[in-house]
Amino acid sequence: MSEFSLIRRYFTRATPGAVLGVGDDAALLQVSAGHVLAISTDMLVSGTHFFPDADPFLLGHKTLAVNLSDLAAMGAKPRWATLAISLPQVDDVWLERFAAGFFALAEQQGVDLVGGDTTRGPLNLCVTIMGEVPPALALRRDGAKLGDDIWVSGSLGDAALALAHLQERVVLDEAAFAACATRLHQPQPRVELGLVLRGLAHSAIDISDGLLADLGHILEASKVGAELRFDALPVSEIMSQFKDAAMVQRCILAGGDDYELCFTAPESCREALSQLAATLTLPLTRIGKVTSNAGCVVRDVQGNNMTMEAGGYDHFA
Ligand code: ADP
Ligand code: MG
């Protein structure tokens, strides 16, 4: 199969939201009036971000999901994506499944694939996602204010627990692993939440490298500190019953791949946020406060400072 028939067969779909989609030297896109373009790139590398034998359908989903998560954290509405893909060989079954996973999520989120690049090489998947947001409503990292509540969506740590199981650092029973594996392989980007947080949240970030590391980016950009209550952190049934306390702590605070949103909002938003949680059927949990001290303090039930390293994943550390 030629490169061009591969692109035509697997990666060319209708692009109703674009002026011009796949097939020319560049796509043509029109941003809505009063909006700016929000654009972000995330790359998934075989052996680093996923196992070489990963299910291609789930990989197609995750490749787009991790990018959507960045737009969610910006309060942007996703519109378009490009896909740069390097493949060791043309494997029709693999490509079929990868495209199915990718487009299932793209269609659900109203995202048009408008271009990309296709080459031979080690398996590598790189999406550039584009969306739009009114500039004054974008959820930036530098907007946290002293006294803000710190919130997190969903629950934390299950993806990291699934990874620990796959790497034989812990042993989960079959049902527990299945539940956690879904969080690892099929993250749900919190796009709807990001959109409704416009005008409520002062700052936001998506949790891809662990809560402490990612919240740390907000604190640094906003030049503030934080105090968190460990017992307030939202966890699944599985995590709450898991016996190894050190592992639980690591997964919740420094595990990767949660793809939840962490955001700060003034106390005056508490009522509105509880209602949003009900409407979205997505738990929103208040986990602490923005303070003036540098850094992040985590307190245990007795109020004691728990010492720990932020330790997010750093590719070059
Ligand atoms: P060029 O040589 O001008 O860079 P290419 O031959 O790389 O163009 O790509 C041809 C067309 O197919 C372009 O519109 C490009 O955006 C699109 N394209 C290439 N690879 C992909 C892909 N994996 N997914 C979607 N569109 C793609
Ligand atoms: Mg090209």
C-alpha cells in the first residue's frame, strides 16, 4: 500500500468543522468570532508511554485523549487535530483498530482530523490538538489566588496502580486490575468540565504526571503555595481498600496518567461547583487551600505534615 492510499483509507474522514481538511498542503481552519486558538501537542512513544503490544483501539483512544485533556485544562472547546504517525510497517488490522479508537473519541468530542504526517520508523504517535476559547476565559496556570480552594475531579491513582501491577510491583486481583486498567488505557478527558469551569476557576491543569507535580506547576506559575489534606483526596473503592499505604500514597500523589483536572476557585464558587458535579455526574472534591507559603504541604488526619517528594515523571531526569 502506498503512503497516500494508507492516509486515504485510514485517516481521511469528513471534516465538517474545517474550511479544508486532509489532502492539501495545509488545512484551512476558521476560529469562531471572539475566540483565540488553543493549541497543544502530545507525543506517545512506544516503550516509553505504552507497551509495544498495546491494544491498537485503546492506543488510538489514548493518543487523542491525552491531547484533549490539555484543552480541557485550558477551558478550550476542541475542534481540530493533526496526527503525525511513524510506523515500522503497514499492518492493516492494527491501523484499522487504531483509527477506530481514534475516530470514536474524535466523533464523540466533535473533533475533525484535518491533517498530519505519515512515515516509516519506530512506532510513534503525535497529535496536535486545536480548540478555541474566549481569551479572557482561558483557564491558565498562573491565575491561582491566595485563599482559593483547590479542587480535583474524579479519583486519583488508579492508572498508576494498574501500571504497578503490569510491572509486577503490586498484585491486584482480576476485577480490581480490570477497573484500574481502564483508567490507564482509556482515560476520559474532562472536556465538559473544562468548559463549565470557564468563569469559575481561577486556574487549572490536567494531572498527567501526578497531583503534586502538576499542582506544583500551578503554584509556581501563580507564585503561591498550597496545603492539602491527604484524607480528602478522592480515591476509588479499590484504592481505598488497598493495603500497602506507601504504594497508595505514591499512586495518589505522584502516579501518572490520571487525566483528571486540578483547579483552584474562590470559596464563593463552592455551591456552583457542587451543582456542576451533580449535573456532570463527575465527583468534584475540595482537597485543600492556596496559601502564601512556597511549595505544597500535605497534612495527614492528625494535621501532621507528611514528608514526600513531588517526583513527577521527568524524561530527562
Ligand atoms: P506533504 O508532502 O505536503 O507534507 P503529505 O504527503 O505528508 O503532504 O500528506 C498528504 C496529506 O495527507 C496532507 O494533507 C497531510 O496533512 C495529510 N496526512 C498525512 N498523514 C496523515 C495522517 N496520519 N492523518 C491525517 N492526515 C494525514
Ligand atoms: Mg508531510
